[in-house]
Amino acid sequence: MADPLSELTALAPFDTADLPRSAGACTVSAAAWPSLTSLMPLRGQRAAVEAALGFPLPGPGQSTSAGSLTCLWSGRQAWLLAGPAPDLSAHAAVTDQSDAWAALSLGGAGARAVLARLCPLDLDPGTFPDGATARTDIAHMPGQILLNGETFTLLVPRSYALHLLH
């Protein structure tokens, strides 16, 4: 008898959704993050973490990108690393978050106006510039927003993926 678990196929959060979608000048599409890791440097180890990463950890509300790695500030002494991170286990508490989050990209001329209806942040370009990131509510869900150019990446817990799309 065949093992029923061997017939299961892993799906990304939006594999069953009809994406990308456009409305007016906005487009929503699934955002692909190769891996996502939470990072919290151990006491006195921040400099060692920064040396291993090759760049300083970003401050509150900021992100940093170097090569294929993006680092998002996500709270007091906490960051999210998107992309292939070096082994930091000797200097930090690290947890693989790759399957825990779902990510959508929202772009186009009206993206700020659409997102302003979904979250309480001031998204004016002078307040939320390119590279800005914030932990916030997104349509009554906990999440994180990152701005790259004129495209927002919206991260929410995976269980809320289709609710975010709705």
C-alpha cells in the first residue's frame, strides 16, 4: 500500500490564487522570498553578526540590501533576513521563517492609496521613503511592509495569505 503522505505536494501561499491581478493602475502579485530568517543577536554579539553579514544591521523602520540578502528591521533587537544568510548561530538566535510568512507585491501608480486604506501608517514619500519597512496591521492582520522603489512588499502570517489577497 502506498504511503498517502508521499503523494502530497507542497504549495506556496498563493499557488491556488489567480495572480497577478490588476485593477486600474495597481498590480498585485505573489512575492518570492527564497528564504526568511528571524535574527536576534546574542548579548554583546551585534558587531560579530554585522561582520558576518558584511553590513550594519538597519535601524528602526529601515532595511538594507547587499547582493541577494535583504535585512529588515522588525522590532527591538530583531531583524528578518530575506535570502541566503550566513551561519550566524554562534552569534545570534536564528529561526527559519520561510514557510511561516506569505508575501504579496503591490505596485503601480495607486499603490500608496490602496495601502493607505489597509494600514494606519503615514505612507507619504517623505515619511515612508524607498527602503522603509514597518511592522503594522494590514487589513486587521499583523504584518510587515517593505517599500522597494514604488513597489510594496506585504508580509503576513501564511495562514492569512488568502485573506490578505481578498
